[in-house]
Amino acid sequence: MDNSWWIGLITGATAIAASWVAGRGATTSARVQAEITAHAAQVTEARARRRDAYRELSAAVHGLSEVFWRVEDADAAPDGRARTAVVDQLRTDARAALGDVTKASREVMLEGPATVAESARNLRRTAIVTSDLLGHLGTGEREVRDRYDAAYRAFRAEHLAFLELARAALDVG
């Protein structure tokens, strides 16, 4: 009996099995590569959204700080109506800038991570307290000004803490 027929059949079956195994391996490899690529794209997109949210909050805080820095205008104004007018303008400007801080901080709270979101929440709270104290500067009382200065320092410290946490959250590697 001729064994070449059996050898051909076994060789053909082996080739088909090897082809099937190679095909499955290639398919699995392609699927894994696609999943890795999709995950990398999601991570890149999330990082870009966070960076933009962090940048927007920092810019809004800077805008509010510019209003807070103008407190010296109130200090320089004479008592009475002139001081009241300056403080009223500062309050109006601070209210608008505080709206930007609130909007941007909520965006950061959505984007996270939790530590940065909490820092944004604290930053917003200190901004509100400082803004509220700004409105009381029309009295010209030293105690009010000292409380405002302390609140402003806390506001600046919260901003710096936020920036540090945001930078760490965006670090790659």
C-alpha cells in the first residue's frame, strides 16, 4: 500500500490547522492592538479635556485676582461716597469674575480626578468668601481689611494648591 496518499492527507490537514491557528492569532493580535489604540486615544482625549478645564479655571481665577488686586483703589479713595462708589464697582466686577470661576470650577469637578475636583471646589469657596469680604471694605474699618487680606491670602494659597494638583494630574510618565 502506498503511504504517500496518507502523508499528503496529514500534510494538508496540518497545513489547514496551522493556517487556522495563525489566522486566530492574527485576529486576536489585531483586536488587542485595536483595543490598545482606542484606549490610548481615550486617555489622550481625557487628558486634553482636563488640561483645557484646568487652564480655564486658572484663567478665571486670574481674572478674579485682578479685581481683588484693585482693592488699593478703595484704600486710596476718600471716605464716604467716593469709597462706596469704588467698592460698588469692585463688587460688580468681582461678581462677574466670580461667575467665570464658578463655571470653570464646575467643569473641573466634572473632569476630575477627585483630588483636583476637591481643590477646585475649595478654590471656589475661598473666592466666594474673599469676594464677600471685598463688598464690606466700604466701611474703611481696619478689622474688615485685615479679614479681607487673610481671605485673599487663603484664596491665593488655594489657587497655588490647585495648580500643583492639576500639574501632577497631567504629568505623563
